[in-house]
Amino acid sequence: MNASEEARLLSRVALQDAGAFRKLYELTSPRLFAIAVTMLGNRAQAEDLLQDVYVKIWYAADRFDGSRGEAMAWMVSIVRNRAIDQMRSRKQTVDEDVLSAEEAPPLSEDNQRLQECLDTLESQQRQSIFAAFFQGLSHSEIAARFAEPVGTIKSRVRRGLMSLKGCLES
Amino acid sequence: MNYNQPELLDRLAAEYVLGTLRGRARARFERMLLDLPEARAAVDEWQSRLGGLADAIPEQTPPARVWREIEKRTQPARTVPSWWRGWALAASAALVVTVVALLPGAPPLEDREVAFVNEANATPLWVVSMNFNTGELSTRAVSAEAREIDKVYELWMLPAEGAPRSLGLMPVSGGKTVQTFSPALLELLRNAKGLAVSIEPKGGSPTGVPTGPVVYQAPLLDL
């Protein structure tokens, strides 16, 4: 696996290289901040979350194992997991101005394969997966949003994920 | 719930990464991630599959104050604690990290073993190897095991000047870690006074210098 710029910087951060940490922040914080804002729907909360995320990255950088996946995917999972933890008792207000669950802008060239496979999903499966990923909606929140039974949403999401996996592995 | 079924594990991992696994089920799965390498592997794969979705979210630059706060929390002003001056005296006689052969001249093409951490009865705990071409330092746990649940071993370099520099956490239970040294760090290592191992809280020292007891110490031998 080719070491991406993020992975190279992360390995230096693991050795407490402050300059590398700063570069990594400049390179990746706009993406991670956007994820936090989109999921929490609140900029102030997103700013606090972003702080926690990068502090965690600073102390946990040595735990990133480049053979197990991309550095950016690792960092994305940290911010998403934290945002989800914060959502536990949040009252969900559906915000239509935030990235629409119906469709998403096309992905970059790096993610061409993922884009192709997303396009093969049934549109309802894709919408449910987007609602979960981009807005951190739970099964019941997605069910409320699309006025469908929770069980339907659960199996829809499952089938969508497995189709995605099958397509990506083929 | 029988976590031995690979399909079930895969489904849980997918839902964990997507975010639809919630509540107690999520908490249970997170605990499992600590114990089950197959669960960890499944999660890593799903993170790689789905991570690219984040690409679709238009970037937003965070305000400058966020970075200032991060800096404060990760790089507080360093003061050298008095215990550090006593490092030379603090050696635990029975346990020594020995770094051998930081040679000038043509670096080897492969990993060269540079340190052996042994118990008093010469049972090897860790082997530290360095590839001077790639700058990769590998630490392999031979028989080192975790001491306490919430503690880890951290490896430190004592540079010629300044505070100790962390070289990362040391693996246990047969694990291996690899760190890539920048040329600057490699240079520091060549001129360093020694290595040491301390006990730290989970995640390593929160301050950037050792906070726990130094249990192993090494003079650096110039050959």
C-alpha cells in the first residue's frame, strides 16, 4: 500500500513531531470539520469535537497501522465515532439544508470505484446509507424521516451494505 | 450472541462503521474490538470501504482558535522534571535496554537488530531493529506482556540536548510496531545519550515526557 501524505505525516506525529502534526491538521481538518458540522448540525459543538479528535490523533497516532487501511479513513472514523457518541440522547431535528440524504455530490477520482458501486445500489438503499453516514441518523431516525417501518429500514441498510461490499470486492 | 460467526461479525462491523449500531449493542461491540482481532479486521475493511463517502461533504475551514486549543492540549510548555536528572542513577540493575551498533558508514539494506531488552535471567522481552535506509524502527515483543490493564510501556530516547523524545508505545503479547524516523530524528538518535522504557497510562504519556516509573534504561554504545 502506497503511503499517502496523511500516513507519512501520521507516522511522524506518532513520534511527537509537532511540525508534521500542524501539516496534518492543515491538510485534513477542513474535511473532518465538515463531517462534524454535518453530523452535529451545530458549529460550536463541532469545533469542540474537532479539538477532541485532533488531541486524540496526537496521542493515538502510533496506533495507526498503515497495513490495515488508509490514514484518512482512520481519522474519518475517529470523528464519526465521537459524533455518534454525542448523539445518544439528541433530539433529532431533520435539517434539509444539510447535505441531502437523497443524493450526494459525486466523489473524487480517488473514490471512483466506490462511486460506481454506489450507483449500482437501489436508490432507497443508497438514500438510507447516506442518511446514516452523512447525518448520523439511527435506524429509527431514518424510518421516521422516510415514514417507513424500522424493520424495513434495517434490512434495506443491510442489503445495501452487502451489495456495496460485493461490488467493491468483485 | 455468538460472535464466532464471521457473517454476523461482518454485519456488526459494517453497521458499527456506518453508525447505525447504537446503544448497548454498540458498547458491546466496542468492547469486543479490544479482544477480537477478527472484529478489528472487519472494522478496518469497512472503514476502508465507506471512508471515501466523506469525500462528498464539502470542506469547511475551522476557525483558528480550534488549532490554538489543540496546541495547548498537546504541546504544553516543557519543563524538565527533577526526576529526569536522576536518570543515570535510576537504572534498574536487572533490566537493561542495550542499543548496539549505530554505525557510521554504509547502512545495511535490511533490518539490523539494534537492541535487546532482556529479563534478569536473559529471557528476551523485546527486540528493536533499525533499517537505516528506510528509517524504520521496528520493536517486536518476544515475551513482553502487559503489566496492568490500564498501563502501557513507552520507549524514550534521551537526545544530547533537551527533553526525552517519545519513540512510541512498545508492543506486548507477540505484537510488533514499526515507526518511520524522519532524517532529523535519525540524526538525534545517532547522537542520543540513551534509551529508556517507562510505564505510562493507556495511550502513552499525556504530557510528552515520561510521567510514570522508568523501568528499563539503556546507555547507547558507540561502536
